[in-house]
Amino acid sequence: MTCLPSHTDKKLGLVIDLDTCVGCQACVTACKEWNTGGHMAPLTDIDPYGGHIDGVWFNRVHSYEHTTEQGGRTVNFPRSCLHCEQPACVTVCPTGASYKRASDGIVLVDEDKCIGCKLCSWACPYGAREFDTDVGVMKKCTLCVDRIYNDNLAEEDRVPACVAACPTSARHFGDLGDPASAISQLVEERGGVALMPELGYKPTNRYLPPRARSERAVKVDAPALEPIKAEGGFLGWIDRMLSN
Amino acid sequence: MHPAFSVVFFTTATGAGYGLLALLGVLGGLGFIPADFWLGLVGMALALGLIVAGLLSSTGHLGRPERAWRAFSQWRSSWLSREGVASVATFIPTALFGIGWVLLGRSGGWVAAAGLLAAVGAATTVCTTGMIYASLKPIAQWHSPYTLPAYLIFAGMTGSVLANALLQGFNVGSNAMLAFALLATLAGWGWKLATWRYNDRLEIPTTANTATGLTGGTVRSIEWPHTEENYLLKEMGFRIARKHSAKLRRITQALAFAVPAVLLAGVFITPWSFAAIASALAAICQLAGMLVERWLFFAEAKHTVTLYYGRQ
């Protein structure tokens, strides 16, 4: 049923640290590698070696320049499904293919029921869903539902592939519904934010904003270069005299 | 939003078809339009032809059309599912009305009841179509108080202009039907102008700042995650140049509203043969104009996902 559960026992999700993300795309490739053989497999690539490459990805990393009065900075921004508490992508689904799990809040697609009407992708403000033109069904992030409960994996590996791959530990996984969980504490401590809260989708995932600039930071600005040759004329004469 | 022709055609054709069906159901059932076999046959064939062609066209953009039957199951939450249920349910009173009014040549009694039910079903189906668009929060131009009335007004407008053409064609036209078609066309024009005015002044609270959670200052996209266009950009990143938009709005106004209004006004004072031709031309011209209107409805709608790709 595409009606939403009134309550989920857990609110599993990701917390992404925009301060430490370096935009290396490791999470993107790890996600693709795992999921093209996982629950929503395949993540089809169309014309992968041709001139018009297209394909399904669950995780995309954008880069932005955020300019404020304090100056500008580059922010790398991974974008994937936020496993919202009010996911309109689920309620608009006419077939019951999209659903939100009452046990852990993960939003999934049953590929055998999807008719490929694409309405769910219109209803998602975040662009989390991508249509597989080859299979004719909609695909999306599963929060690696086939890893996080997988008894065949070592316990430390039972996290989404993107989280396991991140070299700077910018991605965190856990239960955001439990205020005592490490991930909830992290959000509390760093002032984690929800994306587009004004639309009322109540995303589960949180983004940790870049830390404030430190006044104690080492100056890395290079000193101004010396002129290669002294100017001529009166100023050049002064320069030569003073340089002696 | 990408204006897929299957959906543009679907919403335009079914709107006109349901509008005509509703008018035939009410006016035919209550006996205001005489029960005539050929008039009824042509009228019902036109209405059902537009509806069925539209519904079939809508399955054209499905990835797995063979599973379309599943779309009738989620009417408790999904407007698309409700549309499917309403459209199929409407066929039942429509079939009864067709048998009574066209084949048996009767009106009143159970034929009137079936006709009224068909009209209610038609209006309900058009409402569900409108709500599919009006309920989508990421697209501010659709998630507006103008969208649902627009679908109803345009269905009534195109339906009444078609009904007038039908009646004039069979030389049983009435000034009341003609006046209704003309007023509906003017109402549609007014509503479209008001909608454009509203959309052009829309202040959308969702920005690149709220989309990324980066507060204050400006957020400028410096690098996309991919070098080629992906599904999101193909489906939702459709952009239309402002000058084309302005030109297409003028074409819409001319074809869908101005020319039909002038033709319909002329019907009041012209003899029958001219009146029939002018009425038919008004209907054809208006449907062509409404295709342009519906194309623009998609092309001018902006989805929030484009904020991630640098739309200001």
C-alpha cells in the first residue's frame, strides 16, 4: 500500500558532513558497484563508451561555490534519497510499487510492480529517483538494505556502501529516530539541517554545514611576488639605491 | 518539465472528450438535445474517441504498459490511481446512457439518470487529472490554486465548443449552446491570463540555499556530477527560452481563445451552412491551441531538482 505508515520503529538514514567531504566520488562509485548487483540491480548504463552516456546512479556529488560575507568556499554536495518521513514519491505511486517500511523507514521500490509512469520522480523535490529506460522501471537508493542486515558480512561492513567507502568519514549511518544514537548526537552537536524543509517532506537524512572559519588558521596566502626587474626612471633609481 | 507529447495529447484529448460527454449526458439525458440516432452516434463516438485515444496515449509513456492494470489499486493515496478508477467507472453509466439515448432514442427516466452519472464521472475524472499536477509540491507553477479549476474550465470550454459544432453540424444548433461555448471560451482565456500573471509573479521560497542547506550568501553550481545529460535533466530540466515562451503564449491566445471566440460570435449572425463550418473550425482551431497551451504548461513548469543544477 502506498499509504504511509503512521509510525516507523526506526528512522534509518545518513548524515553527510559538508565540512569534510572532498568530492572524491568514492561514495558514488562504491554505490554503483554494490547496487548494480544488489536489491535494485541492475543500474543500467546506456551507451557507456559512446558519445551519449547515460545511466542510473543513486548518488551524485555536486560542487558549489558558497559565497558569504566571510568569503567564498567550495562545498562538495553528495545528493541521494533522504528517506523522508512524508515521501510524496510513495503516496503518488498508483500501483503500490513504492513503499516506506514501517520497521526502519527505508523507502523502496518493488520493481515487479512498477509500471514506469515516472510520477514518483516528479513528486521527489530532491531528484533522488532515476528511471531505468532499459528495464522500464524506476530505481532509487535502498540505503543498502541488502548490506545493513546482511549476516554474511562482518559486522563493521553492515553499513551502506557509500558510508563504507568514504575516505574522510564524511558519511555516517544510523538511527535518526533514536536521540541517544551516535548519529543523532552528531546532528545535535553540529547543527545538522534538513534539505528544503519548507516543502514538508520531513527528510530523515541530515547535512552537517561546513564549520565556521577559524581566525587561528595558518595563513596560506603566498606573498606578493617581487617585480622581476626594477622600473626605470626616478622610482627605479630609488629602488636601486635602497636595494644596495 | 519535459513536455512529453503522449501526456500533452492525453490531457487535451480527454479533457475535451469528458467535457463533451458531460454536456451530452446532461442535455441529452434531460431531453434538451433531441434523441437522434446519427447525432447521438457521432456525438458519443467523438467524445469516446477522444477519451479512449487519450487514455491509450497516456499508456504510451509508461515503461511497462503491460502492468498498467496495477494502477487501479492505490486509489486511497494516489491521484493517478484515482484517475484510472474514475475513468473506467465512468464508462459504465456512459454505456447505459449511450444505449438509451442513441440506440433506443429515449431521454428522461433511467436514461437521464445514466446521463447525469456519466457527467458526474466525467467531471470527477477531469478533477483527478488536475489534482495529479496540483498536488506536486516540487513544481510551484502546478502546485497552485489555478491548476485544478483550469482543468475543469478547459474541459468545459473545449467540450462545449465541440458540442456546439456537433449541434450546428446537424442543423439543430441553439443560441443557448452557442452562447455557452462563447462564454466558456472567454472564461478560459481569462483564466489562462490570470494563471500566467500569477506564475510570472511567483516568489518561490525554495532556493539553492534551502536545497543544499547552505544558509546565507549565494550558492553557485560550479560542477555537475556528470558530463552528459542524465534522466533528471532530460525529464525535469527542460528549459524554454523566454522569447519562445512569449511567442507561444500569443499563439495559444490566438488559436485557443481569440479565433474561436470570433468564429463563434460570427455564428450568431450567419446562415446555417456558414454557421456549421465556422463552428467546426472553431472547435478544430481551439483543440490545436489547447495542445500548444498544454505544451507550455509543461515547458514553463520548473522542478526544484533543477536548483541542484544551477537554476537561479
